[in-house]
Amino acid sequence: MSAVAWIAVGSLVAWVWLLLGQGFFWRTDQRLPSRAAPERWPSVAVVVPARDEAAMLPVSLPSLLAQDYPGSAEVFLVDDCSEDGTGDVARALSVRYGGLPVTVVSPGEPEPGWTGKLWAVRHGIALARAREPEYLLLTDADIAHEPDSLRELVAAAESGGFDLVSQMARLRVASVWERLVVPAFVYFFSQLYPFRWINRKRGRTAAAAGGCVLLRTEAAVRAGVPGSIRQAVIDDVSLARVVRRSGGRIWLGLADRVDSVRPYPCLADLWRMVSRSAYAQLRHNPLVLLATVLGLALVYLAPPVTLAAGALGGGAVAAWAGGLAWAVMTGTYLPMLAYYRQSLWLAPLLPFTALLYLLMTVDSAVQHYRGRGAAWKGRTYARPEAAPDQ
């Protein structure tokens, strides 16, 4: 067989393995597990780190204030050195909407060795612990919750004996680029961290979705959170790892009624969102980067290329193997598009989207070696040691 045919066959074999051997990552049925109302509703402290989120808070914060939770709950919003009046907006919304009590604090710039978000989380948790809550809900300032969100999270944790329950918020898909890139972001994440593997009682895979994490307070203490992950850029995955390593049970699934309201209208916005931490995910290792690029090329780019090459004279084996690999890839992407209520005709475009992610990952590495590192909201974490737990 020709080299093109061998590449096509290799891609097809890879897709058969991904279809059957990677925790059925492509299925979207991992939602909140079976749950029942506890006899006593435990107390909860909601910690919201916020940096320059004045535009997001009018959409997200009222949803927290309106939580229909039968137990004691309080919101602690940490204004992380914002320059847009985030703290004032939060106070005004609390007065306007009422509901859960809100405390707004501003801890100042982070100490060396801390990322900004985790510095804010540290202060929020320290303030919350004075109330001795049994659970902490760590949620981002761009996340909107349905009124029963907290109640359902706590019921799931109590019923299942989980120390950490996390839901991946449904990201916004309004612009053309969001429709093309966002569902694939969740698809690739679940391929890297299959939810079924995470949710096994004695599983080794660990991950969480930072926008919505319910954490048992005693588990946080046992795992040394947030100090044990204070340098992590990819804080949600690091959090899940230290909780699991300390003996905690974790669960992660897709959300039905928790949504991100942050817009990414342009490709440049999505590019920055992905590239800021992509190389950190690869542990700043050039060999892992090379393997990732080659793997993405074989798995996602080779099927359409070898199909075209085979059809143009490269041989029937290349055409058939490339076409079948592309078909399997397309089929595995359909459930995620359906979850995001997007046209299923976007599924065959996944190779193009994967090419964008490949370029974003390479750009992330280029920015790192130029000394710019993982940049977000005016802060840069340039050195590998700034994220040892990812």
C-alpha cells in the first residue's frame, strides 16, 4: 500500500479505538446523577472571583441571588483588583434584587506564587469559613444559574456521597465562530477527560469545570485547597486532582440549566480563550506539543486529506479508509452538536475546527517561549513553574 493509504488506515484504527475505548467520550448522557432531597439541607457559601466583570454581573449575579435553596446560603464576591467598578456593580445588584445575602471584598494584588483567580478564591473561602459552611460553591462571574441549580447540586452531592460535583456550563453559541468552535471545545475536553472515567468511584482520571464546582468544605481542608493549587493556571483540573488524591469522590457532567453568558463573537476572542492555557495543558513540554500536533493531524486532518488524495488517484484503500474515518469522526460529533442545539450539518466541518485548535495550541507555545505565557485580563503567567499541577 502507498504511504497515503497507510496514513488513512492508521487514522481509521485510531477512530475505532476512540469510538469504543475512550470512555464513550462522545456521548452526552453524563448529567446530574440520581438524587433525593436530604433530610437536612447543609449550609453553603457561594464564592465568586470577579475581575473586570461589571458587564457580566447584571446577567449572572441575579441568578445566584434568586437561588431557591431550602438551607442557609450566602454569596461572597471577591473583586480581584477590577478597574471597571465590579464591586460597586455587585453591591448595587444586591440592593436591587435582594435574595441571598452578598458580601463583597477586595483583597488587593496577589502575593507572589499565586494566580489572580486563586488568590481571590483564597480570600473568599477564608471569609466564608467564618460562617462554617458545609459546602462551597465555586462559580465564575460569567455563569448564570437557574433558581434550582444550588438545590440540585447539593442533593446530588448528598445522595451520591460526592466531595466534588461539577457541571460544565453550557457555553454561549450565538455568533458564527461560536457555533463552529464552542461545541468542539467541550467535545475535545471530554475526549481528553472522559466523564465516565472521572465519575468512576475508584477512577484515576480527574477533572472539573471551573465555572460550577460544589466542593465539600471538609474535602477542601483535607486537600489543602486552595493553597495546594495556588500556582495552577488550569485551576479546575488541578482542583479535581488534589481532591481525588486526598481520597475524595468527584463527579463531572454536562449542565442542563447552568449557562455561561460570556460572549466570544469573533475568532480572535475564542483564539485568546484557548491559547492562553493550551500549552500549560501540555505541561510546557515541547515533545508533548510535537506529539499532540502529530496526533491531531493523524486523527482529524488525515481523513479528509486521504479521502481526497485517494479519490484523485491515490488508491481505493486510501479513499475508503479516509472516508470511513471521517464518517466515524462526524458521527461522534453529532451528540455534542445536538446538546448545543446546533445544525448537525456542522459535524463534517470538525477537521477544519480541529485545525484551528492545532494552530491555537502552537500559538500558545510560541507565546510562552516569547515570554508572554498564559495571559488573561492583564496578567501573564509566563514560567512553567507557575502551573505545576496541571
